[in-house]
Amino acid sequence: MARDRQDAADAELLTGRSRGHLEPWRDEAGECLLHRAVIEPLRALRARAAREGICLCVASGFRSFDRQLRIWNAKARGERPVLDDRGSPWDWAALADRERIHAILRWSALPGASRHHWGTDLDVWDPVAAGAGYRLRLETDEYGPGGAFRRLAAWLEELSSTATGFVRPYPGWGGGVAAEPWHLSFLPLAGDYQRRLTPELLRAVLAGADLELKAAVLAELEEIHARYVRVPPLHTAGG
Ligand SMILES: [Zn+2]
């Protein structure tokens, strides 16, 4: 019985439906919620960055299942544009359900399967390098040559995961999730969470959710899990 309760609590944490493990995080750019065990390692990471003249701030931390569900449903209904490889909006009416699913998954996680559900993952930027009034887009050109965050991105690339615990799970496009050079994951926790977020656990949660495209999602949940959830391999830049 105690085992069942523990499994249920784990399932809630893994799919963004609990907040008991979270604590507020504040920095120059604002505030969000993060896993309490990530707060100290992130402070240490910020201190490292500061020594290089980088003001590492969090743009986005924990995101709940319900928030991800609203994002997914708005895109699935065509209320929010979904972009193709070249950055143009798809002709939504022309796509079959299966094509819609993969078009959304390129940019947005399936509710229940976002790494942001865990509180161990965060998107980072440098508001000082950006300058006053800058509107963060979280697009790759901002982190590439000539972008406001090129120094931050280069520094993250050299980062030792052994020393800091942080890795970048989406360094480049590999057929699943688009490149997200700004996304950091605290591997000592997230590695374990990723292993425990199985297709079976996800199926049980999604079956009871008010999810658009649900039948098509459940029909190919194994493939979706392999391509977008089980991120291969976790990059540990710098070792
Ligand atoms: Zn992210």
C-alpha cells in the first residue's frame, strides 16, 4: 500500500501535477519555481558564470501539466500558429492528425512529457547582455554567432557537467525536439526522472486528460516517447 502511494506520488511529480518539491527562484530577470535540490547547484552555476562576466538568469523553470495542456490544445485547435522548418506557419487544415502531432512536438512537449514538469530543467539567458527593453524570443539565432547570447551559449557548450551537474539535452536537432541551446537540465535528478517516465505511465495520465488529438497520440505513444521523450544521448559537454 505504501509502495502504491509512492508510485502515485512519483507519477504526479514526473508529469507536472505536484508542487511539493518546488521552491521559488528569483534573479535579476524575474522569478519562477524550481526543484528545491536544484537551487544550490544553480546558485553555484550562476557564480561561475558571473566570474566570466555572464549574468545567467532563468527565463522559464517549472511548468505544470495544466499549462502544457493549454499550450498543446491551443496549437492542436489551430488557435496558436505552429511553424515548419523554415519558420512559416503550417496550413493546419491541410494536415492529418498524425502530421499535426509531429508538427507540434518539434517545438512543444506533449503534456505530461515536458522536462519542465520536473523542476530540474530551465531555460537560461543573460538580461545584461541583452540590454534594457530586450524581448526574449528563445530562438536559436539569439544564441548563435552575432546573437545577444553568443557568449552565454559558448560558455554553456564548454561547461563541465561533472563539475556542475548541468547538461544540455537539446544541443542540436536530431529528428526529435528542435535545438534548444538555452535549455539546461540538472542531470543527477533529471536522468532518473527521464528513466522513470515510461510510455505506460504517460499513457495512464493522458488517457484521463482533456487532450486534443488524444486518439492519435495514444495510437503512437511508443514512437512519440522514443523520439521526443527519451532524449538520445544526453549531452555532457566538456565531460
Ligand atoms: Zn526549455
